[in-house]
Amino acid sequence: MPTPKPLSALAQGTTGILEARKGKAIPMEKGQSLKIINTHGKQVIDFFAFGLDEELQPLPMNNPDFLSMQHTRARNLSTSPRKGSKLFSNYRKPMFTIVEDSSPGIHDAFFPACDPVRYRQLGVEGHHASCAENLEIALAESGYPFPEGIVPAPFNIWMNVPVQEGGAMTIEAPWFAAIVRKTVRLRMGDIPSFKLFENDRLLAFLDIQPLSLGHALVIPKHHGAKLTDIPDESLTEILPVAKKIAKALNVENYNILQNNGRAAHQIVDHIPKPNQAEGLGISWPAQETDMDKLKAFYNEIKAKI
């Protein structure tokens, strides 16, 4: 195993191209974002993450800290992470948050990384590059020592493995195979929160990528994908709290939206829309946020609620 060499996080804004059948280890610090762009519309990315200490050095090998799909599924109560989901470590710590996803949001959190044994079982003769091998090479090149033979299950970005009724799984082509340049952006650590209201049933907070200043979300704490999945008692306070926020904002015109299903522009699972041609059409030009200005605005509005 190579001797660990000093690691340093890349400067925000650094770009690069990952060649096909290759891997790359990228040191990151809390608060940094990693944007992954699918340039041709057909790639699937095996994404791994390993914890570093405060000096960006590897943790002791008897105490490894790595991205864990089984813990992520359990914490999110979901078979597949989507925009807004956190990705958790084997110690149940949040490692990343998915803050942007311009694809349909279909990713896999079950399949292990392909490896030489897998390709031999498929009948491949001779050497064939694999994600497990790419991981080992990338970590060795970065000087990160990881126990030999241990390959955590990756977050398979853009891999389409639908779970059928009865639990059967199939491997399908990515949903956007004919579309190019789809993006997933992962932010290391927790997303900053500007909480406007909270009780035992409800949470309201400012969106950190708002359509306009004052864009807020009011959500029930009961986990459910759609309106019909939420008990009535968890819905009774949503409009009164939305009214409080609207009055605090002191705006004359505003929208209150509640979307159900991907075709109805529901990105995070929370107006019927039978198809793309019918129903409400929404343009969603999210803006990057000046966090200092948003915090000052948050303090002003919070004081009025």
C-alpha cells in the first residue's frame, strides 16, 4: 500500500474530464460542491466517498468512514436518492446532499460495483476495466490507503434499475439516453437551513435556490410521496402557516404550489397533471444564493412570523 501523501481540496470552479473506464479521486472540504455532467446522455457513474480527517488525511484503517448505500436507503426511507436527499456514511453521518439534478432523477442505490469476477461470469476473456479496479487505482494514485478487497456499494448515478411489483429488479437504459448534458450536483455536508416555523407536525424554511426572494417551503414531517399519502391531521396547519409567511413577506402577488408526480414538476416527493401537454406548465428558473443576504432577509422575516 502506498504511503499517504498530503492531500488538498481542489479550488471551487476546477473542471476536468473523466475518461471512459477510468476513475478519479478528488479531495473535498465541507461546503464544497461537485458537479457531475453527463456529456453524451448514456453514461452511468459509480460514485464512492471516503472520510478524511480535518487535515484532509485518511482516517485509520481500523475506523474507515465511507459512503454507504444501505445506510442511505434506511435514513431516507427510499430505494433511490433524489434531489434534496442526503447521502449517509456507514456511521450514519450525512456526507453529501443532492442539491441539483437536471435528469429525471433515476439513480440506483442497490447494485455493487462491477469487478473482474463479474466480467468473467459474463464470458469476457482477458482483462476488462471495472469500477472496482478503477476505485483501487484512483485511491492508490491519491495515496489513500483503504483495506484491500473492500469495495463499498456505490451510488450509481443515472443507472436505471426499476424495482417491479413483488420486488423483482430489471436493468434498463438511462431514461434520458437520447438527451445530452444532464447534471447532478452534490454538496459536501449538510445544506444550511433557514427555518421559519416548526412544530411536531410541520416545518417551514426558506429555499436556498429561490425563484425569488422569499421563496419558502412548508412541509409536513410525515413521510409520504404525494398529497394522498399524508394523513389529514398532518395537513391541517399547512395553509395557516403559509398564510403567516405570506403576511410576513408583505407581498401583493404570490403562488402557493403543491405538485404530485414527476410529470407535474414534483422534484422532491411532497394539481393533477395527466401528461406533459395538459395541466399546469411551470418554468423554474432557480437562482444561486448570496447566503449572507439570505440570512439577513431570513432574520427580518422570522421576526415577523
